[in-house]
Amino acid sequence: MEKVRIGKSDVYTIKLGLGTNKVGGHNLFKNLNEKDGYDLVREALNQGINFLDTAYVYGIGRSEEIIGDVLQDYDRSKVIIATKAAQDKSQDMAMNNSADFIKKSVDEALLRLKTDYIDIFYLHFPDEKTPKDEAVETLDEIRKAGKIRAIGVSNFSLDQIKEANANGKVDIVEDQYSLVHRSAVKEELEYLQAQNISFVPYFPLASGLLTGKYGLDDWDKFKNTDGGQLLGDFSKEQYDKAIQGIEGIRKIADSHQATVTQTVLAWYMANPAISVVIPGARNVEQVKNNAAALHIELSPDEYQQIDQLFSDF
């Protein structure tokens, strides 16, 4: 499988990963089954999906603990672990990018993950007072100590990314991006590409909208879901355009004997601006279905067709 380099680091990964907020993320989702969490992480690794994206806030460390347990049965050198921290439990989960907090967060994540290094460590959110470049310098010290391999920031504005990257040490950015949420990060992507900084989109399936499970008559149903809340001021007109675009994707999917979800994931993997796409999963079956996207190769024409279907977003 094609591998991509993460920024200027020595971390290489395939272009499809696994988002693990539903692995142990009991504070974020209802009715999660921990056995499913263990099983789906194993299934991802067995399917060749070697990039696992987690964070402290996913279950207040529980996602990291589950991944750490599973890692004991695999060759650690073949798995890319990305985790994040910023929420300070001692300060009612306020954002904290201070040097002491970052160092403590990395050490605690290493214990939960049961490993002696983390491949990618992100500042999950910016705080209001720490200079962004100083926070990155702290991560660089930790990298030099061998505890992390690549430096990331997440949920930073473009100006904050530029400040964080003042010394050229940011390797990767994770931010919201999908076929229906593109224009908001256009300038950001241009900057990242110019600076050789990798990009990972979260919510690539727009919390279900881009899976093909909704139709034109489902607007009221959709706007009351996590996806509807995620997209905020998404209008009925935009929803209708998205559904029409999805129907166009469905035709391409049918020609590959694939699902809409798999075809959308294949589009992200073909997108030169995206390094890794990290769809989440609640169970083994969803992981298997996502993994099948690795075997879909869109033609340049199909890629452009999908791009044009969502050009208004």
C-alpha cells in the first residue's frame, strides 16, 4: 500500500486510519460496548489499518487504555499511534498548553498506551494564554527525548497554526474537513501544503451525512442528529445539494461494486491535500466496510466528478 510521510518527521503511514472516539469514549457516546471497542481496534490492525487516532478526552483516557491493551498483541513498530491532550482535569477541563501540563500529559498517555513512545502527539485545542510557538518548542524537547516522533496541532485557526509553526516544527494538523465542509479550510490547506505540513481531516463522513443513509425527505431527521448539530448553520438548501451529490457518488460507487461510504473514503485517499483519513467506527463490521475502501482506485475523471458534485461547499 502507498505510504505517506507525516510532515518532516520519520513517521510513515498508509492513507486510511481509524478514529477511536467510540472506543471507550463513554463521555461522548451512549451505549458503547467496551468489548466492541477492543474488537474493532484488533480488526483494524488485522485489516492493515495501522494508524490509530485517539485522545485523552475520549473516555478521559479510556480509549488510550484500550488501545494500549490491544497493542500488547501486535508489533508496536508497525502501528502508528496519534493522541492528543489539552483538557486539564485539575482545572475543570479548561484548555492548557503550558509546558508542565504538556510534559505531564505525554507521560500519562505513555502509561495508558503501555508504550515508550507516541508517534504523533497533538495539542488538541489551543489555550488562551500560552504562546503557540512556545507550546511547540515544549513538544520539540519531548521529541528530542524520544517520547514522541512528530508534532501536531488540532482545532487551531490558520493564524494560530502559523504562530505554532514559527520555527517550522509542526508536522501535522488535524481539523474539521469533509466534502460538505471545504471552503472554510481552503486557505489553511494551501498554507499547510506550502509548509510541508500533513493534514488529517476529522468528521470526514460529516457524522453520517456522507454515508448515503439519508434521502431528500430526511432533512428533519438529519438536523436533529449529531451530524446536523455538527454542521451548525447547514441549511435545507445545502442539505438538498449534498443529497444530490451523494446520489452522483452512488453511481460511481455502483460501478466499483462499493458503498457510498467506501467511495467517499477513496476520494479522500486520492486527495493530494490529505495525508490520512480517519473515519470512526462503533463495531467490527463498520471497520471491515471502511477497510474495503483501500481496494477502490478512483480514475482521475471519477475523482473530478466527485469534486465537482460538491464544489459549492
